[in-house]
Amino acid sequence: MLIKKIVSSLLILGCLAAAGCTNTVRGAGEDISAAGDAVQRSTK
């Protein structure tokens, strides 16, 4: 029973970490594209 608890908690942590990483990458991509748009506007 203890091993099952450990494995399931590791799986849950892994899922949370993966979701957090994808959200961070997506957010960084949006920030970069927004900065690119701002640069294009200022150079026009």
C-alpha cells in the first residue's frame, strides 16, 4: 500500500510539473511575441 501511495503521488507531481512547464513556455512565447509586436510598432 505504501509503495502505491508513493508512486501515485510521484505521478501526480509529474503531471503538475509537466503542466506547469508547458504553461511557462506558452507564457514566455506570448511575452516574446508581444515584445516583437511592440518593437515593430516603435520602428514604423
